[in-house]
Amino acid sequence: MVLPSLFGLFMGFMTLSRASFAHFAHKIFNKLKTKGTSLLLFFFLSLGIISGIIGSSIESTELSYIFILLIGFFVGSQGAINVVSRSMINHRIKSDERATVLSVDNMVKRIFMGTIMILAKFIIDGISLRAMYIVLGITVIPLTFWSMKKLLKLKIA
């Protein structure tokens, strides 16, 4: 069982991972290009959800620490998405439309995350943390796969 006291450890490690991935996002993108970067981040997202499902049912405190760090790392890896997507927007959208596109992009992400957080709270309180990770996996992985498939059709680098 994951202890609530580990929340600070998770948030700290996730923030460090997110900053590290954001820092190296362009190097990763230049090396792996669109397809490779998309596949790597999709793989990390999937591993993060799997780690959440396994980690939320573990009774050992020591193993809980390991899974909290794994989840933080994999969630943090998604920080690279913002850097790469904004770079793509900056290169593909005319400058007079760019601010609007970035603003709408940010608004949609915030609405999506807010909705997910509210739903996650009710699933965690009503059922369990493990159920929340399972529902997250069932919804987020197919949505990510669908959007990644559309992205790869654009023939960007």
C-alpha cells in the first residue's frame, strides 16, 4: 500500500524528472526524430501506468519507495512533450496565429487535466488507487496512441 507520506517524495522526484526531460527534449528529438520520440514517450507513459497499477497494490514499504520513484520518473518524462510540441507549433504555425494556437493548446490541456484530477479523486476515494491507475490506463493509453498515430501521419522530421 502506498503511504500518503510518500507524496512529497513523488512530487519532488517527478518535478526533477520533468525538468531533466524538458532540458534534454531537443537532444532527444533531434536524435530520435518525431517517430522515435513519440514511441519512447508512449513507452514511458505505459510503463508509468503499469508501475502505478503494480505499485498501488504492494504492501512492502521499501518496494513502495521504488515504485513511487519509477512513477515519478515516467510521469516526469512527459515533460518533454511540451517542449517538443511547442517547438513544432512554432515551426508550423504562422507568427500572427501562433499565440492563439498556443493559448488554445494550453487551455485544452488544463481542462483535460482538471477533469482527470476530479474524476481520479472520486475513483480513489470510492474504489481504490489501483482502480484509478487501471481506468487511467484504459482511457489515456488509447487516446495517446490515437493522437500519436495522427501525429506520425504529418510527416514531420
